[in-house]
Amino acid sequence: MSRILPSKRLSYLLVVLLAEGFGLNFFLQAATFRMDLPRALEWVGSYPWLYGTGSLFIFFILLLSSVLLPNTYAGPAVTGAVFLLLGIASAQKLAARGEPLFPWDLMLLRNAGEMSKITSGIISPTAIVAAAVLIAGLAVVIFKLPKNRIRLPLRLTLGGISVACSAGFLVLVTGHSPVVAAMNYQNIFWNQKVNYTQNGFVYAFAGNLRQSLMEKPEGYSREAVEAVAAKYSALPDTPVQASPEEQPNILFMMNEAFFDPTRLPGYTLSEDPLKFIHGAAEQTPSGYLLSPEFGGNTANVEFEALTGLSMYFLGDGTIPYQQRIVKMSTLPSIVSILKERGYQARAVHPFDETFYNRNRVYPLLGFDSFTSEKDLPDAARLTPGGYISDKAAVQEAVRQLKDASAPTFLHLVTMQNHFPFTKGMNGPNTITVEGGRPEQKDELETYVQDTKLTDEALAYMQQELLKLERPTIAVFWGDHLPALTAGIYTEAGWDQEPRLKHETQLLILANFEIGKEPLGTLSPAFLGPAVFRLSGQSLPAYYKLLEQVRAEIPGLSKKVLIGPGNRGVLHELTPDQQELLNDYRLIEYDLLEGEKYAESLMF
């Protein structure tokens, strides 16, 4: 090796890195197709320019890494391993959640310790062993290979070329340049699965680095926002119930991965796990929440419930907490509305405060305090390895309501029922489930047991509400269905039933009279107006807009639209319904991406 001329050694290095770039790009695309190699080859043949230029981008990243260290093999080896891990992570996420890896998912790396607990059972032991072997193999290769040094002037030249070419690629992709459009690249941000399978992992991932939450509506202007504000401000405001003598506390309880397992056909349970919920549903407003998510992305359900802004208008895979709200100074919400009416605002989440940037987002929404896992060192867990229990979380919420010196809005997000559903994680299973495959029995029985514990916690909460002196209304809902083994839903016949796979339990409790009119199925964005009506609160113009949308489309989701009176699924919109959605979209864009004219006009 020492006799080879430096120029020849450099040529060999460039050829190896070029081959590695093309190989890594093919692997990333194969991972996007869940390691279906024939489909990946077919994609290469259909989109050769996207494949070739994407591979060159990886090549320049590898080249840059090779000149950063004296050993030219170390940088490409480590960088190659990172690309491999990205592909593995994307394939695993596709298998578990049905969506690929997005740039904002990487923000969760700072929560690596917590993520290891959450993803236990999702990432296969084989993948973990393979990653460990890969890292060990790279270390050995780097140590054994001879030192191939590049002199500083040449290193700076190669580094400069790499930076320029890599940056140029990103500018062209994120800037929607006609150059990349000519290569058949189309930023399909509204359908990220198609975005990744059509454009390839490299282009789709790079395009998402600079992604707006939503496109600017046609005709957006201050005058257009003022017209919408005037239209809904003029509507009458008549609460459903009379206002109690003093301002009521309002408690939101968003329960992790909670739905009614007795709705699954084909399974027989030894007892009803939701005795309290099923009994209370006959005596108080209840129904179903149409979650915009399935199996994860809790923060998006929370975003809708707190802000009244709908995920329906946003691009596929977006997470507003991570992509947009952290960059804002304020955002109107039920929190800010109630704060202006003299309320205290508190948040309780018995887990890591930095997850989904909650520690940064909550103050922007108006919360006065945030109690997280670190503030609850003595909170009860059903087992040492389990999450803080729902009952312990309810106890903390009730304690804070009792201690409050003013009407309080308290937002509680639980963790007890989070994946994985490992037998014994929350204590022994007391309910047996018959039906389905034998290998799924422990998982399903464990989940059903978790729902029983939540039901008991909710019964306890109702007892405690009755002891509070101040009128208090509590809204309970599940954020999304659990990420159970896919076969469980398949055998229940739910694969072709998007409504059923997105409906979670919804129940409103109170220690004063709120009636018992059924809620039907509604989206989380409409919870604010619903609870205002039931608690005698006047509605700001924005909530009047939401009430009008709710009357026509109570279930507003990309997966399914539910029509007036919950009478069925909408397959096409009437002109009046489309006009309502146009108004809604305009205001949502204004608040999230626009000039925020509506903040002073509709709140």
C-alpha cells in the first residue's frame, strides 16, 4: 500500500465512497419498502435521476467525513453506520406505526433513556444485535486498516467541494427548484408514505428539513381574516347549561392509548373492564373522540384539544409541537382564553417534561406550572418497572385542584397504558380474553387489565370531584388506540374500518348538573367549545366557528369525515360544508403560519 502513489490511493478512496453512497441509498430505499428488494430495484429503474443524485449527496457527505479525521476510513465508516441506523429506524417505525422516519423524530434522541423504555418490544432483539455487531465490526475495520492520510491543502479542497455540493443539494430540494422538479421530484408533504416511496428516502427526508405545516390558502389577507372574524362574532352565544354560581374548574384528562376493548368483535372477556365508564355513560354526556392518530403521536391529539386547530389541514407526519410552536412566542388556546377570565392554568404529565418539547410548549400556550415525573418522586407505580399509575396521576391532579385559590384549568396527560403491553408490567392480569391467536393472548389480556385500572382511577376521580367545593367539570378521553399487534385488529375486521381504529372513549363528568345528552363522535379540536357550553362559559368568536364546523362535520380527520348528527361517513362535502372548512383553514393558517390577525379579532 505504501508504494501506491497518493493520487492512486485517492482514486481508490473516491471509488469506494461512491460505491458506498449508491449502496447506502439503495438500502435506505429498500427500508422504505420494508426491505422488499424487488420493489426497491423497480423504484431505481423508475426514478434513476432521483436515485443517482441522492446517492451523490450521500457520497459527498461520506467524502466530507473522510477528510475531517487523519484516518480517512474512520469518518465514512461512522457516517455509513449512521445512514444504516436511519434506514433501520425508518423500517421499524413503518412496521410499528405505518409511517417513515421524519427529521423531527431525531429530536427525541435527547430522550434516549426514556425512548428505550417506550420502544421496548417495538425494536426487535435481532435489530439490536445486528446494530451492535455492525458497530463492533466497524471499530475493528477502522483499527486494522492502514492509515491513509490526506495532506491538509487537499483535505481542505475536498472538504470545500463536499460542503458546497451537499449544501447545494439541500437548497435545491428544500427550495422546490425546477432543477429537481425536472428529475420527477414532487414534494408530496400531505401524504408522507407516498412522499418517501415515490421520491426516495433521501429526497423526502431532505425535503422535510424545511417544511411548512400548511400551504397558504388562496386569498389570505388581513381583510379576509377580518371578514371571517366578523361573520362568527355576530353569531348568538347560548350555553347548553346555565352557568354555576362561581366559575368552575375545568379538568382535561387525556389518557394514554385508551379505548374500549369490548368493542372488538370476535373476543370474549371474562368481565367488563369498564364497569364505571359504561355505567356513567348513561348518566352524563359521553361518546367517542375521533383521534387524528393511531398508535402514537400523542402530542398531535393534545395540540388539537388545547388549541382547537385541526390536524386535518396539516401535512402528513407533522408534529406542530416540534416543528412550529417552539419557534413561536404565543399561540391562542383554551389555556390563554381561560387565563384572561381569571383562571390559573396547570399541566400534569407523569413522564419526562422534555418529551415533545412540552416544557417549552406549555408556557407558550399559557400554562402557569408544569408538574412532570421529576416532580413526583414518590408517585405510585403498579410495579417498579411500570409507569406512574393513572390513579396516582389523578390523585396529583385532585390535590392541585383542592389547593388552588382561584378557578383552575388543569390538563392531565397520563402514561400508565403506554406500549409495551408486557405481561405483569402493571401487575397481574385479572381478566381473561378468549378468541384470536394464542400468541396474542397475553398482550391483549395485559391491555384489557390496563383499561380496567384506568376505569377504577376514573371512578376514584368522580368520587373526589364530588368532594370539591368549587364546581368542577372533567373531560376524559383516550388519545389514540394502542399499538397492539396488527393481527388483533385484523382478526376483529377493523383493517378496513378507519372510523373504528380512530374512535376512543369520551366521557364528561362534573359535580354540578350538566345533563346527559350524548356527544356522538367528535374531533379533539371541538372539546373546548363543548366544555364551554356545558359549563356555562361564553364562547369567543373562534369557538363559535368551531361550533359551526362541529355541527356539520363533528368528526374531522384525514382518515374519515363524519357528517351532521353522527349519522354516517361523509364521502363528499356540500358547498356550505366546504365554505366552513375554508374559513377554518384560513384562520388556522393565520394563527400557525400567517400574521396572527385573528388573535386580536377572535379571542
